[in-house]
Amino acid sequence: MVTVQTARQQAEQATEASTARHAIQGVLRSEARILNITYDNVELGASDFGGIYHHRPSAMVYPATADDIARVMRAVSRIPNLTVAARGNGHSINGQAQALHGVVIDMRSLKDPSSGSIHIGKEADGSFYADVGAGRLWIEVLDATLRHPGLPLAPRTWPDYLHLSVGGTLQNAGVGGQTFRHGPQISNVSKLDVVTVNGELKSCSPTSNAELFYASLGGLGQFGIITKARVLLERAPQKVRWIRVVYTDFKEFTQDQERLICGGCRGGGFDYLEGFVVANSSDEAAGWPQVPLPEGTYFNHRLLPANAGPMLYCLEIAKYFNADDVFALDQCISALLRPLRFVDGLLFHVDVSYRDFLNRVHMGEPKLRSLGLWDAPHPWMCLFVPKSNILAFDAVVFKQSKLVSKGIGGPMLVYPMLRSKWDHRTCAVIPNDEVFYLVAFLRFNLPSPKGPPVEKLLQENEEIVRLAKAANINLKFYLPHFRRQAEWQDHFGSKWNQFRLLKSKWDPKAILSPGQSIFSPSN
Ligand code: FAD
């Protein structure tokens, strides 16, 4: 949380920082000849996409190899209370990749052929995989796998934005419109290389060092530093038909989403499914102008029924295809759309290349940057809401509360996924219902004073959670952020004891990923 410090606190912190810095310089001196370390230019380590926390580390390390990381871990573990965070691409919201007065390891700098690059291989059963350096971005993985000679390949499941590192998304889960079909990204890796706090490089999989393998997936960076991951691949299609249809009734919207993800669809169903909520208004940023595909197509609001409420719900779906399947594609999509209850005439679609479809959020980035909305603070909040509570969530948050009725300055996503596609052995925390929804409030506001103060937006997030809890909605946080261990305990629920035991085994001094604020470092 943003707090005002007294002069005394600032002085104490400065002393602490200088002590830590001297200790680090001392212990890393012997490595410095071969390792790339900076002690002054550490701003990168104190920054992230959230822009709310700015915890300066004492040193930033730019490793070239997994062995560099191992040597840093061995050196650092000699200094009491010194913490270490791997930084993927710094797209956390709440300082999760920061380490106040500690050491931040920039995973993007891994360049060696073993842990910095992308190699495609084939299993005995004919399936393909890519061995990927953990600091690589998903867009780099996509480009490398699409270039596979003779047979373009790609990972099966994606986040919406591909400029996130492989190691970074695997700490959370990596969810998106393919999750209903293939599970999250943590369900689509079969092997990891992990550097432990003792500086050992361990190769792990479901059959070898399985405990560390599952701990590292969804483990919030608490158990080791992933240097390489084996990512499962499928054949990549050439093109994607990207479709949006509009609902006025939330119940019908969610029932149709569930019908589409739960099977029973002819033609194999859609390959991607998400959804979002907009205000029933002509507001450019928050209302129906957000819906049309391609952007700028006319939205005829006269087609909306007279009884439409304050919010509209947009189902976003996509079907992959190759140039020679177009006839079959039209038939298949008509059959899939026929039973759906969206508003007649409010259907938009566009055919795009597979790469452009997956990279769509990044393609909107220049516009947001030019408006000053990309480098501003982003108090985002993502929730998992069980199917049994999703109608209540719509009633108390989307329909009744004034908090979102005029939009939140960015997308409000609502889409379902299936618990059975998640592996319960990983550390990720999800609701108990077989169907549950991601509900994401992705705020893009200008910094104060042009936009609302970030504290106000954080309070609004808290109010949304309070309203939901008061309505007995049993939600879980995605990309969780808590300040007190009791809150973490509550979040993990029945997984807490196991999580704690894993921590005491793999990082007993609690030096890894301190920005998650789960455990306090101890001597
Ligand atoms: P960082 O912020 O650098 O790190 C995140 C955490 O992982 C930190 O605790 C860090 O210490 C740790 N860490 C990083 N690398 C390693 C490693 N190799 N080994 C061990 N620990 C490590 N998430 C989704 O699931 N789906 C989405 O569609 C999605 N869209 C997003 C869109 C945008 C624009 C943004 C900003 C975020 C989005 N996210 C999404 C959230 C994103 O997946 C997480 O914030 C993720 O952690 C970011 O990856 P990163 O590489 O930037 O990680």
C-alpha cells in the first residue's frame, strides 16, 4: 500500500540500504569479474507495470547462464536477511518481482544456448515441445515455434498479452481464452530446470524431483528460480476467425459461455473463449464502441431491446482455420452460433492471422502509450468466482454498484474455465466448483491529478471485494497480493500447510521473491 514515511523512517531505511549494499558488494566482489552486476543503476528492479510499489534493490544482476544464477544464490545465502527476486519482464502489479535492499536477477539477460534460447523437440509419441529459457517472452516463443520448418507449431494455451516472460507467468498460472480447453500454462509444461536457494541446478518433472516441479508451478517464486521450461506444442493454424456477440442478459451470457466450454458442440467447438462487460452507453472508452470488430465498425444500438439494463455483456470467441477450410469453417461456425441467445444483429467478426490474433493486446499498446495510459499506475484486480456465485456477482457488482457502472477505464473481463483442466498438485489456488470465472478489472487511468488518485482506485477494488463477500461470494484472487500472513493463509485454504512446509524445505530463510510478502526473511 502507498504509505507516507517519516524522516526518521527514511533515515533508518537509508542506513539499512547502505549496510545491505556493502554486504552484497563484499560477497559478490569475487564473482564481479565474471558476472554483470550493477549497484547504482537499479531503477529497473524497482519498477513494474503496476507502478504502485518502487522498492529499490541494492544490486541488479544480469546473468548470462543458469550457472551465474546458481553462483549468485550461493553467494547471497551467506548474508543474513538478504533477499533475492527473479525479474521476468516486470509486468507484476504489486511489486512481486521487487526486493527491497536485496538482489534482483534480470532473467531477460539469460542468453546462453542452454537456458537462453528456444529448442523444438519431439517426444516418442510424436508430440512436439519447446525447451525455452525462462526469461524469454511468450511472443518470442510464438515466433520461434511458428518458424519450425515444414510444420508451424505453437504452445496450446496463452495469456492475452505475450510480452510476459515464461518464468513470470508460470509463477501464477497463465490464463486466457484457451484455458477452458487446454488448462492454464502451468498445465502445459512437462519439465523445468530450477536453481534452488543453495545454488543447485535441478531438473524436475512429474517423475523426477516432482515436489520441486509442482511447487514451482503457481508457486509465486517462493521455491527456486526457473531457468528453463519444456512447453507443450500443437500445430499452429494459419488464421483465426475472431467473433464478438452481444448480450443484454447476464444469465444467458454465462449459460451460453458454459455451454460452449463444456462440450457438446459440433465441429469441435471454439478454440478460444473470453467475454467482457461494457456500459450500455455510447461512451468511447467504457460503452458499446468497445465491441465492434474490426475496430470502427458501426454498432447499431437501436438493435438493443428496450428492456436492456445498464450493462452489456460481450462474448468473444474464436475459431482457428487454414486457408483451405473456409467453406467448412462457415458451416461449423453457423452451427456453433445457432443455439446462442445474443441480440440479433449484434454480431461482429474479422479474420486475422494467428500471430496477430495472439498478439492483439500488444498491437493496441502504442495507442495506450501515446495517451499516457501504459506507463501510468495500474491498480488491477483479478478474481476467480465460482459458477455457483457468478449471478450474484453480476447482481451486486455489475448491476447494482455505482463502482463500475460508468466503466473502470479499461476492460472488465468475465469468462469461464474448468477446474478439471488444472493440476491440483501445483500451488495455484482456484475455487472448488468445476466451472469458475475469471473476473478481471483492468484499469487504465491517467495518473493523478489528470486521473483519479491510485489510492481511490485501490479503495474501489476493496469495495468490490467487500460487496462480493457481503453477498457470500466465495471468491479467490488471481495474481494475489496480501499484506498479512493470515490473509495468505485464508487464500491458500487447505493448501496452506503444504505451501508452508514446501517453503521451509526449499527456502527455509525465506529469501526468495520477498515482493510477494508471504514470508519474512529469517537468519
Ligand atoms: P514478473 O513481474 O517479472 O515476475 C512475477 C513474479 O514471478 C515475481 O514474484 C518474480 O520474482 C517471479 N519470477 C519471475 N521470473 C521467475 C523465474 N524465472 N523463476 C522464479 N520466479 C520468477 N496473466 C495471465 O495469466 N493472463 C493474462 O492474460 C495476462 N495478461 C496480462 C496483461 C498485461 C498487460 C499485464 C501487465 C499482465 C498480464 N498478466 C496476465 C499477468 C502476468 O501473467 C503476471 O503479472 C506475470 O507475473 C508477469 O510476467 P513477468 O514476466 O512480467 O513477471
